Amino acid sequence: MPPAAFRSSEAAALLLILGLTAWRLAWLPASDLELYVDEAQYWLWGQEMAAGAWSKPPLVGWLIRAANEAVGSDAPWVARLPWPLVHGAAALAVMALGRRLAGPAVGALAGAVYATLPAVSVGSILISTDSPQLLALALFLLAWVALPGRRGAVLAGAALAMGMWSKYAMLFPLPGLALAAWIDPRWRRPWPEVAVVAGVALALFAPNIAWQLSHDLATVRHTAENADWQGALNLRHAAVFWAEQFAVAGPLTFAAMLAALVGRWPAGLRGLVPIAAAPLAIVTAQAIQSEANANWAVGAYVAGAVLAAAWLAPRPRLTVAALALNGIVATGLPVIGTLAQEFRRDGDPVLARYVGYTALSDRVLARADGAPLVLSADRALLAELTWRAKGAGIAVRAVPGPDGPTPSHYDMIHPLKAEPGPALWVGPPEAAPACAGAASPLPPGEGDLGRRALATAPVSGACLDSLRR
């Protein structure tokens, strides 16, 4: 391909990446997606600005806080503002990685493949810890393979730490990187530089390690509990996980990636094969032992986008079909995000996970009627009420349920202690404290939380004291 064609393909990829990023950003202010439970919890992490959190490292919350401060608003769409930018930057890094390993044409296609992945499209309108992890992984691989010497090692270590601050699954590609260094000379670095990478990453991630040690390894224990290894092998779960990857990456793109994983490649691309395969192998093992969410192996798709592009490049018809199919999803999802309240089936919101929280929270807070405290043992209620009660002069605190404390970030960081009452308790009617006043049912609402049977009850005096930690 002549140099002019290389420039043309790179210009087209840049136009696609920047245009798609702008398209995603343009629709965000019109989005009527409310903050889902996990998303509301991530917002709280940004308010706390601590070095750790219950379920995952807190970088996602810090980025939400940055968006809040930059825009001067904490509206739900503002919390979603960083993610199109994060994925746009990741697409550019993937493009640079592909260019370094396989030339401008493959690099341009790799950037386009990444930008249009369905997982990236979803992660650009919803809040996920996967998003900053993918950017960090792309920067890490680029620094590792393209920047020799101590400076490159420092940058690779910083990117590795950034990924760890996003999600511990950043570690999944590392066994593949070790294998890549064994089979592909372009992925080898001198041991002193490897030590620099590890040292920089450890130094930058040390605050989270210290936080974990001071909080009984909360995130590590939560991650182990999520793994839920049961001893019995279940190949059906693994089959489901692999089938879901065709939705995560797009059917043609994932098929191209699978073909690339068993292909023969020159140095550079050869090393990407184990890097892409490692997250898939690790999560497949998890699925066989228990279950696995479709997105747990998303770290495969940084290297995977480059491999898919290398396989698709000499097949222009398949390339157009793969990009067009994923492009429909990429352009359609931001629009669908503006129809969360109207998009219904049989009268119920299709996106029930992302609607109804504001109305329910407002009903609960209205019943507080001057009480300075709202109490619950339910993580979903605690998350949504904490977000909605901001600036209202009402503290939301976790209290034990009928079976004792419910492990969560709120129970660990925000339990009821010495705050003065009276208080309003909210939760399932059967879980109301025995000493509380008469429970009053909440009217049914919309969405996953609004459809639940919930009630409120006044709590004061000795009853309130009995719930303190």
C-alpha cells in the first residue's frame, strides 16, 4: 500500500474515533438514564476520595468527581461524561499499538475496531470500572513494546498502576505478557527494566495496599467471594461465557479475533496472541468453577482488537461488514440512552435497571419530615438515597438487618454511630426493626428498585441506640 493510502486510512480512523466520541458526548445531556446502584456507589467514592473502597479500587469515583468539579454539576449525565473520552483515548492508544506492531493500515483498523466494540459502546454511556482499565491496559502495552529504556519502563509502570487503581483484573493479561516475552523477541525487556516497571507500579499502588491492610482486605475478600469457587465443574457456564463474547465484541469481530488467536503471525503480533488469550483463559476457568460475567475478560480486547484488525485487513468485505455491524450498535446506543423512561415493553421500562430511583428516593426523603437520619440495611437503597440526599441535610446510614450487618461499602464506611436522631428506617417490611414504629408501605414505582415491596418506619430513642455500631 502506498504512503498516501496509509495516510488516508489513518485519517479515516481518526475521523471515525473522534466523530464517534463526539457523537457519544453530544447525546449525554439528553440522557434520562438514572444512576444504577453501582454507579451511585461510584459517585460516593468520588466524594470520599479515599485510597480504597469496598468492592473495587476507587479510580472510577475519582474520575466522576473530576467531571462533577469541571462541569459544576452532579447530574447523572455528568457522571457519565468521562467515559466517551476515556474510550476515545483508548482507541487512539490501540491505534498506536497496532501501528507499531503491524504498520499504519492495521493500526488504523485496530483503532476503528476498538472504538466500535459493543463493550466499548456500552461502556461509553454506562459507568464501569472496565473503562479506565482498558485505557490503562492500552497505554501499558504501548509503553512496554514501543518505549525502550528506563523512561518507557517508568511509563509502563505508571500505566499498570493506573489499571490496578481501576480494577484488579488489570493483572489478567500479565501471564500472557510473560509468555509473549518468551515466544516473541519484540516483547522482551531487560530484567532491570522489568524491575523498574514493577517498582513504579507498586509504589504508585501502595496507598491502596495500605488501605486494604487497614480495612481487613475488604476488596480482596469481596473479589474472592464473587469468584465463589464451588469445587464442581460446570462446562455449561463456560459455554455461556464464550457465547456472550460474541455480543461483547460483536459477532464478526469476535470471530475474526478467534481466527487470529490460532493464526501464525510475525514478531510483534505473535506476542499479542497470549496477551489476548490470557484473560479469556482465566475467566473461562472461573466460569467452569462457578460463574463469570461477560465483561470479566474485557481486557482481552485491547490486544484482541489489533489481532482482529490484522486478520481482517486482507479481507475488505468482512472488514466492512464487521465495522458496519458494530457501528450500528455504536451509533444507536447513545440515542437509546435518551429513551430510558419511554422505551417500554408491556407497559414496563425495558431499561428497568436505570429508572425509578429518583422518584423512590424522593418519596422516602419526603417521609423523613425533618428527621436528620435515614437508615437501611439494603445496599441498593443506601446507594440511591445517599446520592439523592446530597445537600439536603439528611445523613444516610447503614444499620444491621434481621440477620446482622449486611457486608457493603456503606456498612463498612457509613454505619450508624453517634449521629443524633430521630430517624426514618426504610427497607422490606419484614426486615423492619422490631422496636421501630408502625411501618408504612411505599407505593409501587418503576424500575428494579421501585417494583420491590418497601416500607418506612420511624426510629428513635432506645430503638435507635440499639442499631448503633
